[in-house]
Amino acid sequence: MLAADAWLDSSLYEFWQWLGRGYTRFQDFMSIFHVTGIKRFFVEIISDGFSFFAIGCVLMVALALPAFDATATGEFNEAENYSVVFLDRFGTEIGRRGIRSDDSVPLADMPDYLIKATLATEDRRFYDHFGIDVVGTLRALVTNASGERSTQGGSSITQQLAKNLFLSSERTLERKIIEAFLAVWLEWHYSKDDILKLYFDRAYMGGGNFGVVAAADYYFGKKVQDISLAEAAMMAGLFKAPGNYAPHVDLAAARGRANLVLSNMVASGFLTEGQVTAARRHPASAIDRIQDANSPNYFLDWAFEESKKIIVATQHASNNFVVRTTIDNTLQKYAEEAVISTVREGAEQYDVEQAAMVVTDTNGAVRAMVGGMDYAKSQFNRAIVSTRQPGSAYKIFVYSEAFEQLGLTPADVITDRPVCIGDWCPQNYGRSYKGSVTLASAFAQSLNTVPVTLSIKTGRDTIAALSHRMGLTADYPVTRSLALGVASVSVLDMTSSYAVLANHGYKTPAYGITRMTTLNGELVYELDPTAPKERLLSETTVANMNSMLRGVVTGGTGRRADIPGVPSVGKSGTTSSYRDAWFCGFTGNYVAAVWFGNDDYHPTNNLTGGTLPAVAWQKFMAYAHTNIDVLPVFGVDFVPEQTVVAETDPAAVEETIAERPPNLTPGAARKLVVLADLFNATLNAGGITTEARAAVPMATEGL
């Protein structure tokens, strides 16, 4: 035992001695790397650099994962493979969508000056960079920061191709990061010429054309091999903003852009000034495409997407179709005029830049769709995206559910007083309370505490469920503030929802296609107008809601929407911070929803739904109800004036009846007054013939 104890003690002693000697040797070794003074500064910088580099590598891998997913299948976004001719409700062609593309021309057969013009304008260092033009990106950032407009973008051709092949048109920082990784992936897997060929074939060139081959035929009626230098410069100017520089939209802008492209070619050393002089003096001219520019393009984009769903569902073998739509070109022009004029009149005062409108008949047929102020500048359709909050326009769901579930009526009295759900306590617009009020009065004044109280009684889940049944398609969280319209909706969905009330409580989804055939006349799809509809609300609830909506127009927040001689009903909506303003409503003939706001979500200058949106809605409805039979609204005590047509007596002697002169715009009336003054001045001067003197009173009568 003593021997064992001695062995254990000596072993432990030797182990600790060995460990100490090892640690001493380690310290001696590490002392080699110990630095002081200025050397220590550089060592710390390098050490931190390696640390941040490692962190950056991990971050890059995390950001690159979506790009890896996009390339995992090895498949590109499908090019449009359908050609659709669209007709309006009366059978007149209004536009085309789908394939105008041709990838049969190899890169070697394309004009050299087209390639040079594209490289000079879009990516001068295309053959030198690795997919991302760092120099070009920095230049674009500096240019944007200085407020200047650059003729050459910051994204490389490879990045633009990556967006076309893999991504959507969404503009976010995340998409730009994914785009950069995809650009590098393309550079690894394809040659520069392959990338350029794909770019020429897949780029959108405006007017529904994809690729330079289709664009050359569409704009100039030529094969791409036969275009001139001036035409090539004009086409090269389309890649970044085809809506702004398409020659059939704005020929002057297209020629100005082409001139900049020619300057870029000279600056890049591809051509000399003498070589481009002829192209400057004789700019390109495009085939007349005025009819395409005046088409209801926002509606056609939406109808094309709906057409593709029908084609896929029917699994039809043809690629060429004719589609009869519900659009009414006259009402479409009325809607565009109402929206655009109202935005321009109030843009400065209210700091608002965009608006959208959807109009249907009371059965859901879309008669007009305005997706923005200018399709040429932005093809983003604000009428169909579910990204906006409706504010008080959402309250129709709250009150409808209360009427259905609780058996309330507009005459029932409720107390407008402070109400809280947890720590959330909503307030009315004026931060005051009315005390005992009827539901009709609370609805007309758009009080906030009342619908919140009703939502507590009915449950918020049932309100959300009703809103989805009535027409809202986007999912949204059911929160405490749901009763005040904190939900994601689209203008199209709000129109469908209000159409339920206009259509006696039946489900009335908006639709834009009534018939589809192939070019040979083979029937692919036809709407069944007699198909049964689901009843969502009782007639009693519909009558109650419509009477309250009428009260909003006659004595509530929507008084600007009132139309003399027409039973108009509706509801305004304004979101927090004044980011969105709405007016949704209907008559016995049409249903319409209007939205005003800004694309970047910055607040307007105190714009409410009862101001510009109601004005635009009223403008359109006043136009639309001219010279038509005004139909009543169910539940509204309003009798439209009926047009009386007197029966004529064939034996009676015809008498000349003075006809009322046509309506004049204020500007035209002023011009006629000035003209009358000129006539009178000439009369007084004696410089007019006897025949003309007799005609002057007739010309000036009634001015």
C-alpha cells in the first residue's frame, strides 16, 4: 500500500510538472506573436478584418439561400406563350396581350450597332465584370444622391437578365440582393454572348413585346437585321423604361432618348460623331400605334391574367384566343377623366400622387378599371393589389354582421363612449363622444367607438369571415382594431364587397370575361349569366345597410358624393396618418370603389375619403348616369325622375322647337364669349357684310 501510494504521488507530481512545462513552452511560443507599439495597431486591424470577413461570409451565405432556391430547379420564368385578342362588351377590339416574341435570330446576325448601342447605354463594362458592375453601381448611387438623371443605369445586363429569368418586378432591397447573387450564378454557368442573347430575347420592350426581334417588327415593321442605326438607338433606349420611351406612346421622348444613346456610343468609343450624324439628322419613326396607347391597359393586364387561368383550367391545346370582355370604353374614359383630373386638382394641396378606381355593374361585370395615373410611366396595377387598408369603408362588414347576428336596426340606440380592448382605446375623429346615438347616425358620422363595441358583441372572427365571403380575397390578421379597417384589401375586392349590397345580398364577385374562343371560333369558355348565386345577407340587412349608406351621402362624411336625381349611396374611409383615402358606393346602375394615396406609403396632407375620393366618385357617376334610365336602390326611399316620352299625333302639324344647346365646358364657354365680343366689335366698326350681320345674333344667342 505504501508503494502504491508513493507511485500515485510521484505520478501526480510528474503530471503537473509536465503540464507546467508544456504551458511554459506554449507561452514561449505565443510570445513570438506578441507585438507592441505601431505593430500592435496593424495586427489588431488585420485580426478584426478576418473576424468581420468571417461574419460577412456567413451573412452572404444566408442572403444567398433564396438565390440558391431560385436556381435549384434550373428553370427560368416562363415566357408568355399565349396570344389573346380582347374585345369590349360590344365586340370591338380594344387590345392584345401575350406573345410578341421571337428568339430565332442568333446574336451573330443582329446588327453590330444594336449590340453596341445596348452596351453603351446599359452596361459598358459588360465583357469585363463578373456579373455586377461595381463601378456602374457606385456611379449610379452618386448620381442619384446628387439629384441628377443618368442615361446609364446601375444594374448590369446580367442583373437585369437575372430579374427577368428568375424574379418578379417587386422593388425591395431583398430582391436586389437576390438579383446580385443570381447575376454571379449566370456568369458562372453561361458565356457572355449567351447572356447577351438571352437578354435580347427576354427583355420587355413595351407594347406587349418581348425581345428585340418582336420590337423591331412592332415598332418599325422590319426584321431586326434590317433596322437602321437610328432605329437601333431608339430600341436600345427602351430597355430601362419602355413605358416612357416607347415611340408609339411618346415619339418625342423616344427620339430624345435615342439621341442620348447615340451620344453614349460616341462617349464609349464605339462610333465617331461623324458616324452618328446621319442618325441624329434623320431620327427613326415608328408605325402608328395610337390605338394601342389608348387601350384600357390596366384592365387588359388583369384580363390577360384571368384568361391564362381559364386556359390552364380548360387545358386547351391552342395558343391563340379571342376574349370578349365586360369593359365599356365610354365608361372607361369617364373613369380615367374623373380620377386623373381630381388627382391633378388636389395633388399640391393634399400631397397625393396616385389613385385607382374599379367600376362594375350591380351584377359584378367590370365596366372600367383605372390602375394608376399613367400606364406609360408605371404598369403597376394599384386596383388589384391587396396592400392597402380601407379605414372606415370596412365598417359595412361590422354593421352587416351586427344586423345579421344581433338583430339590430338602424334606429336602435347605442352609447358612443370610451371603449377599450386591453390597453387599446380607440378614439373618434374629433376626439369627442356623442353619447346616445342611433346606429344610423353613428354610421353616417363614422364614429369609431360604436363599431368597436359591436365587434366585441359579435366577435371579430365572424366579421372577418363575412368580409371574405362578401369579396375580400387577401388574408389578414384578426386584430383588436379590425373594426376600424386594419386589413389588407384591394380596390377590386372592395367593389365586389359593396356589390353584394347593390345586388340584394347575393355574392357578386367582379369578373371581366364573358366569352373565350380560339381564332377558329371554337368555344373555350362562356359565362353562364343564369348560374345561381349564394345569398350572403338577408334582404332586411341589405335594406338597413343601404339606408344607412344613403345617410352617409345625404348628411354624413360622403356629402360630396351626392348626385342630383340619382340615389347614390356609399361610405368614406381614411386610414391612420392619412396614408389611404377611400370612397366606395353604388347606385341602382353601377358600383364603384375609389382609392387615393402614394406608392411609397408616405402620408398625404390630411386627405380624407370624403374629399377627393368622393369627388372623383361623384364625377364618374354623374357622367355615367347621363342619358340612361336611373334605377332605384333597394331599401332607399328615393324615386328617380323618369324620362317621359310623349306620344306624337301623326296628324299634328310639325312645329320647329327650339333645342337646348349642348353643354359646354367652362373653357369653351369663355372662348365663345370672347368670340361674340369680337363679332360685336366688328359690327360697331362697320366692317361686316349684311348677311354676316344678320347671322351674328344667332351665333351669340344664349351665351
